Amino acid sequence: MLTENADTASKPVNVALQGGGAHGAFAWGVLDTLLEDGRLEIEALSATSAGAMNAAVFAYGVQQGGREGARETLEAFWRAVSRAGAIFGPLCDMPWERCFGGTGMLHSPSFHVFDAMTRLFSPYQFNPFNFNPLRDVLAEVVDFDRLSHGDAAVRLYVSATNVRTGKIKVFENADMSVDVVMASACLPHVFQAVEIDGEHYWDGGYMGNPAIFPLIYNSVSKDVIVVHINPLVRDELPTTPPEIFNRVNEITFNSSLMREMRAIAFVTRLIDTDHLDPETFSRMLIHSIRDDDRMTGLSVASKLSPDWSFLCQLRDIGRAAARDWLALNFARVGVESTVDIAATYLEG
């Protein structure tokens, strides 16, 4: 747990981080603001994909330097992502491309070439040597030996999908390695499956984006703050192939979270109607930090963008969303849910 400023960090919480490629910089902004504010003590992180990267970097930063260490390490990580992406990323804009809309736009030729390759060829064909610059970035920023064997300042639950069984695998602090985080972020049409102890894994978002159950079973705090990357709602009907593909991905990667929220709502209703003993069955307090309005305005191509100004823009959107949430809801943490579970996650 975080220990510095213990007098102000009086409310322990758990944080659940979704994945979403470069859009994970939104969660960087949220975490940065929670650290800066200092009134919440993050007890545990459950995370997937880009969220798993944020979580590992956050936990390592806290372990090595407390709150400020975590803030510095998160920024160092995203700067390293931007540098690597500018060299190796699939969305490296040419000067003339910027004249037609800038980084991350759907009409970028670089994006369309990459998108076509991933649909026509498997990563075993177009990337036979399994090159992944993100692996080097993680290894550069996080000493996983220290993270896994040192004192666990923050408990970690990183999810990946077992390719053979189709089941979720949750890795904890002692399991942490660069392979674990890369497994959690392994999109099967882009990267080769990651092998760990004889099993192969794909992105954890298929089975838990993020998984809530580890926080229910293993944490003292019953407050869970879900940091959304993938919009729950899109008012405009997708009509182009990229828009349809993107919305299918959003629905797919939100589906596991929807199922878990349905179970939490069911248990809460049974507690409220005296069908379950509240002393035996815990009431989870659910919170949500999101900005669907801003995130729906971003193209699917922008999930691949390494542009530093774009990542900082996402960070600032996340910071604003976290500040707004704290201003409205801090007093209710530890008391009640600040999100209507049924209206947000269950009703059509």
C-alpha cells in the first residue's frame, strides 16, 4: 500500500484499468491525478492490455519512490512509448499525410497499409521474428525482478486469455514479468501468442477487461474505481468498415465487464432484499471514471498513434475526468456506489 501522506490517504480503494492501445494514456492521466490529489490509497490494481502496462509501471514506481515515484515512472513510460512508436510504430505519418488530417486519422495511408496486412497475414507471417518494441520499452522502465520479488506496495492482478482453454488467467505480483504484461496486451492479429510456463496467451480483454473478481475476493476495500477506455455508448450508427470493426471491438472488450457488473448487481439486490446476509456477502461499491464524449470522437487508428502531443492530450482528458469525479464523489467513497450499475452496465 501507499504509505507516504498516510494522514491524507485515508480512503483505500481498488482501481480497475481497461486496455485500449494508445488510448491507455487516458488512464495515465487518471492515475496521475489520483496520485497528485493524495486522498485515496490505491490498495490493488486489476488491469488488462494497456491497462496492465499502466498498472505494472504504477506499482513499480510506487515501490521505488512512493507517489511521486509512480508519477515520474508513468511519464517516463509514455515518453518511451512515444519515442519507440515514432521509429517502429505502424502509424508513422509522413509529412504529406499530416496535410490530410494529421496523426491517427482513418484516411492515413500508413494505417490502411497496416490494417490490410493484419487482415491478410498472421503475425507469424508478417512478423516471423516476433519483433515488439513495447517489450523493450517495458523492460527499460520496469525492473520486473524487483517488482515481483520486492515488497508489494500495490497488489497487482493482470489478466490474459489462455489460447488453449479460452479461460482467463490472472497473474499476481509474484508472477510479474515482461512476458506476463505482454501476454495481457497480445492482440492475436498483431502479435504472436506469448508463451508462459508451456501455455500460450492472448490479450486479456477477451475474458476480463478488466477483471473485477480478484478485487472482490482479495481486497479489504470494497470500493472499485473502473477507469474506462472503451466507450460504453456510441450514439452514431457505425457505417464504414473501420467504424463497424471498431464498434465490434468495443462491445467485445466491454462484454466481460458487463457480465461481472450483472453479477455484482444481482448480489447487491439480494443483500438489499434480505436474501443474503450482508455480514457474509460483501456489498461492492462501484465507481466509474470515463469520458465517452471525448473518447468516441477518436478514430480507431488513433489507438496506434505514438504522437507525444496526442498522448499528452489523452493524459489531460484523463486528468480532467479524474478531477471532476473527485470533486463530485470523494465524500461518497467508502459509503456508497457512485454509479448506477443497472443503468450504466445492464439496461439496453
